[in-house]
Amino acid sequence: MTDAQSRLEHLASLLRKNEHRLTPQRMAVLRLLALSVDHPSASQLYDQIHAQFPTTSRATVYKTLNLLKELGEVLELGFADDDKRYDGNKPYPHPHLICVRCRKIMDPAVSIAADMLQQVAQQSGYQILGHRLDFYGVCPECQEGG
Amino acid sequence: MTDAQSRLEHLASLLRKNEHRLTPQRMAVLRLLALSVDHPSASQLYDQIHAQFPTTSRATVYKTLNLLKELGEVLELGFADDDKRYDGNKPYPHPHLICVRCRKIMDPAVSIAADMLQQVAQQSGYQILGHRLDFYGVCPECQEGG
DNA sequence: GTGCTTGCAAACAGTTTGCAGATAG
DNA sequence: CTATCTGCAAACTGTTTGCAAGCAC
């Protein structure tokens, strides 16, 4: 069984366990999220799903994403001037690498040291609940294109 | 001369140098930005300015902030579900500490090691242009309040 | 059969924009 | 004087919401 398949089953059984219904529309969102390595937006998910199942609305995609977010199974990356992007595979804080040209989002192989979180907590007295680290740059493909 | 005063003069002379006019409305925005230690939103700036100078519109506040951003004199922190916040004193990337209750934003005394940026650049092949690091938590004052 | 879920369309909110009148230099 | 700036109000955009009809269980 592939990672994507087991992730999909995890998501599906979690919905069932929490007494949410497994509609075809929801399954389509779950499947795409489990398969995606990039970080799709609601609109990108909608476009793909709607092409296959024309009986799917934007509202349902948004509602499903928010449901998964509340269940802690999806990481939402919000942007002020751009669509929100969703990570259905690693729903916990981790760094992202964002191409400012093509808007591709990758996961770089670095992490915030636990030291740093403790340091901030101690210095500030804040109770730290989460964090977000984004790197902005130009991806190799976009560098070639001028 | 205080830091805020010299910062204000810097901003004012920069506008003049770039052939932008120093209107009273702009000066009010500049002054507040130079004085602010928290990270005000456009609306917060507007409220304060409009109280003193009723002849000031939201649009002008937004336009002035965007002008300063283009000149590289203000750091804009955008949020998907909240107002943008502005830092007129340190207009370069640095970490922020955000209280999820009262929405106060502070600067913690930590920084991203240059090592980390280089590491990401080398691993990924991206040309890194900037970054953003936000810590989310509950500030000491809000912890007391339950 | 019951009540959760869907699709539609309208609402929402912060920000941006077009334009006519005002004003800094 | 004149080009830039202001204030107003409408437009914009991604997301959310209310509601009647549909369907999972």
C-alpha cells in the first residue's frame, strides 16, 4: 500500500469515527489531498474535482477543508494576497519554501530547533502554541526562465 | 533626539528625496509609524489619525503604507484572516511573536541563523529572497485573564 | 426516515481603484 | 500653475454563510 493510499484510509476512517458522512465530494477532496505533494489551493482542488465530478461546488471544497482543519488533519497556509494553501500530509508546523514566481510550495529539509522555541518562550513569557516559517525565493525552474 | 524623532525625519526626507509630497495626512502616518512599538494595522492607524485630523480617509492611509512599503521603509505582515500589520522601524525580515488572544505583536530576541538560509538555498537550489518567522502563543497578560 | 450535507447565491471584510476636486511645491 | 494627492464610493477577491433540496446511513 502506498503512502497516499494509507493516508487516504486514515482520513476516511477518521471522518467516519467522528460521525461525519463520507460523501463522494468529500472523498474526492480527501483523495487529492492524500495524493498531493505540492500544496494545493482550494481553487486548484475544486478545478480538478469539478472536472471529474461536475456535481461539486466550491463551497463544499471549502467546507471539507475546514472540517479537516478542525480535526487537525490538514495544515492551512494562509496568505494575505493569495489563496490559502493546504498540506494534507504533514498537518503540523514545518518550514515552507515558496517560489515568488510560480507560487510552487515545497518542504525544505530543515527544521526549527526545539531550542529556539524554548528560548523564545523563556525570554518572552509567552506560552508558545505554534509557529510558521516561510522562505521566499525563486525556484530553479523559474531561475532559468529569466 | 529620540529614536522616533530621527526615524520620522529619515522617513520624511526620504519621501522628499523621492519627489513625493509631504502632505499633513502622510506626515501623520509617518509619525505614528515612527512612534509605534507594537505593529499597528491600517485601521488602527486610521482611527488614531482620523480622531486628530478628521480630514483623513482610509484610502490615504492605505496608499501611504503601500508607498512606504515600495520604498522599503515598512515591513508588512499579512494575514489571511486578519488585518495586515506594519512595522515602520525594522523594515527587514525578523521574527515576530503573536498573541493569539489579544493579537499583540512583539519582536522576540532571536534570529534566524544565516546558516539556515544558506542550508535551505544549497539543498533546494532556490535563490532565497526573504523569509518570515512567526511564533504564535499567549502573552503573559492574556495568560492571567484565564 | 432523519438530519447531515450539498449547491447556489448572496454576504462578508479588508484592501484597492477610478475619478473629480483640492493642494504642495 | 500643474502634477500629485486626497476623499469618496464602488469594485475586487477569496472565503463564508443561509437556506432549500438531496442523500448517507
